[in-house]
Amino acid sequence: MRIIGGAVCAAAACLVAALAGCSGGGREAAQPAPLDAGRLKVLLGGIDNLPQGFSDRQHERWRPPFRANSGACRALFDAAAGRPPTRDLVAGTATTYEGQHVGETAAVGLAVYGDNAAGGVHTLERAMRSCRVAAAGGAGKGDRLRASRLSIKDVGDGVEARRFKGRVGGYPYEMHLVVARQGDALITLVHGGVASPDVKGTAALARVLAGRVSTLDL
């Protein structure tokens, strides 16, 4: 009888532990999936509320129109191309959406940081202040874009934007560059092309992306 009683007690203890969620160190079912580049890539795909004029079909990450000779300008371009500041970086990805005009693209770099997302933001904010002219290095290089302030509001937890305008490859070129923070995530958006991009479209896309990123369990 003592053996049977001990077995009953052991079974009852296991039942109580199971109901309390103490499964001997097992992983809780409610834990979110690990955050990685693949998960971020999926997040940026299949967006059904993209602003009018943008295709939801994803392409490879953006390649800047030229390599800027300024380190600050390169940092901004690199972030949009999927090479953000690496300090405290947890995961990152990048993609490109097509616009409705010839040569129009919207490039997105998404980076998630640990408990110090502000570090990446501050790095790019400093780059924004320092990058006044993005120009290609070397003799005879005519690629040159001058930066000016661009007013974009109500995006995520904070946003900075610039308009870059000039000539690339001998042709007029303009692009908008937006850096926005959403929680511990940093979004870098470049919207540009031969034709002047629409500021309202840039702002609308930035808001959609920030809303999408806000669904991440960070």
C-alpha cells in the first residue's frame, strides 16, 4: 500500500507542476520565434496596403547609384542597402520595391538592435547632419547629390529625412532618405529615381513600414 500511495502522490505532484507550467525546464509554447534575417524578410513581403504606385514584389537589396566619398553619406546609403551600424545589432535585412515610373525604386533597410536601438539611430542622425553633399570620388566623376531638409512627420517613434538632388550618370536624379525608429528597430528608406519622387508617397510608405515593424515582438 505504501508503494501505491507513493505513486499516487508522485502523479499528483507531476499534475500540479504541469498545470503550473513547470515542465522540468521545457520551452514555453508562447515564446516567439527567434528573430533573424529570414523573419524580417518575411515581414517586409506581402504588404497588402502599400501606397499607390508601389509594387509589393520584392527585389534584391538596393545598390547605391555610386559610392560616396564622404563617410557620413556612405553610412546612410549603406543602411538602406542592408549594411546598418553593427553595434548591438541583433538582426537585419533589406529589400527593394518597384515604383510606377521608369527607374523609380524604394529601398528599405531594416535593422533590429538589443536594448540600445538609440545607438544606431544616433549614428545615422550624426551622419544626416554631416552628409551635406554626396559625391563620387575620383577625377572626372560627375555624380553629385546635394542634401536639404525634408519634412516628414508621424513615423514610428522618431524620424529624420533628407532630400538628395543633383545628377547621377549625367542625368537629373533625386531621392528621399528617411531614417525612422520603431521600438528597437531602425528603418532606413530610400525613395528615388530619374523622375522626382513624390514626398507624400515617401511619407506614406515610411508610415506603412513603421506600422508593419510595430507588429514584431521585440
